[in-house]
Amino acid sequence: MKKIGLVNIDTSHPFSWAQKMADTPGLDMQYSMLFSDGFRGDDEVNWFINKYNMEGRAESIDELAEKTDIGFVQSCNWDKHVEQALPFINRGKPVLLDKPLVGSVKDIKRIRELIANGANIIGSSSARYAAEIQEFLAQPVEERGEVVTVYGESGVDEFNYGVHIGEILSEIAGAPAVSCRFTGTTERAGGKCELYTVRFANGVIGTYCTYLSGWRPFNVSIMTTKSSLCFKIDSSKIYMALLTRVSEMLKTGEQKTADIERILNVSEFMLCGKRSRDFENGREVRIEELQDDDAFDGYAFEKAYGAAASVMYKD
């Protein structure tokens, strides 16, 4: 049984993932120890440790990395992810960074440097591995046709949740994005929505819509050279799709999740969209135009998220 060192229980992911690992012995991995310096109180931390029969609470991430086989960094503040991953990386151990992997040009560069020096970093959005997407991609291109355009919808916020739809577009397009532009915004009856257009290196055009006033399912529409199809992703299955890949990697040593460069590229094109909206009046922004200070603010998100969060880890 592989031991997972868990960094923070800010979101609902640790609860959902722990339950799926407990219900699926074949995954052969479980949360073993927990380090917490997030907004969850001792009552929730202790509840989680007791609920899943963990070995205990680590006093530092260094201790956590020393006593476990892999790290799962699940802090809601993506600006902390790199520093929290380093104790695992420095010990030559793999580390999973929950979505969003990182949210700034600065951290994108740091991840690339770490990877170049041998770090085993994996992630990020489980939606990328949805059965509906993988079944479509598994069809012979001769039958389904080449992807021409892909459209996707998500809700809640522009980046923490919106990154799911970014990774979905990335997976379906099958090529790195080269640019993104902010297309427009609308508000109806108190609901705000933003629209962005992404250009991929293979000619695919992607469009994603983020509804900022509540949850929305992941609705996807794909046009190919032979047909068109629409589907709604079954979110109840996507966590297992990711966890199965992580488990297989730990068993075989082979990369089973998306290449980290593909995941970083999603942060890049979403940053292009943000720059297009905030500074370029909707002009298409290419990735090479990003500035060193382009960033989604993880600390601001953590503050707002923590303030709005209710007690989650309890009977």
C-alpha cells in the first residue's frame, strides 16, 4: 500500500478522493499522514485523520515527505503549490499538484526548471480524463474526423474551477494553445458570464464559457471534419479516472497522467485570456507576449474561499 502525504484539506477533493481510495482496494494507495496550515480548524483535521485511519498529523511538510511515498498538494492557494511540493521533489519522490497546478508565469517557469532537473510532478484536473472525452479520442480519426472546433462550459469562477474546462479543451484539441483572447461578458438577472477563444497550434479553435455566478456542469460540443457531437461530462466518474492513473504510475513507474507541459499550457492560455480582458481590450494575446507579473492571485482566492467555507469535515 503506497502512503500518500496530504498537504491541506481546504477543498472537498481530499474527502472525495479518500472515500474512493477506501472503497477501491485495488488502487493500493491511501492518505497516510496530513500536514495542515490552511484555514481548516483542528476539529476538521482531526476528524479527517480519524475517519480514514491515518498515521497522524505531520509537523512539517519535510516530515510528511520523509514518511510517505508520494505527495498530494491540495491547498486551494495555487501560489503555495511549488514551495509545498519541494520537500517531496528534493527527496526524489513524486508529487501531485491538485488543480489549478499553478497560476502565474513565475511559477510556470519554476515548474519547468524543476522538471528539467528531474522532478516528477503530476496533476491536475480530473476532468481531462473523463470517459466521454477518452472514448471520443479513442475512435479512429478516419471515423470521427479531425477536430475543427471545441466549445466548453463551466461555472463558479474564472480559474480555480474554470481551469477544468481549460484542460478539457486542451485534451480534445490535442495540441498546445498558442493564444487566447477575451471575447466578451454578459450579465442577465444577476448572473455573469465570460467568453474566451483559444487558438491551438494545429488549427483547432476552442471557446470556453465561464459562468461566474454559480455551478454549471461541463457541457462540451465538438465539431469535426465528419460530424458534430455534444455531451455532458459525468462528474461522478472523473475522480476515479485520475486516481486510477496515479495508482498505475506508482505501480509501474510509467507516466499515466497528462504531460506536465500540456497542463502548464492551460495556465498559459488562461493567463493570455486574462491579459486580453484586463489590459488589451479583447485583443488576441499570444503566449510569448505574457509578462513576468501575469498571474491569477492565489492568496486572494484563498482568503475569499476560506471566508465563505463552512465546516465540511464532520459527521
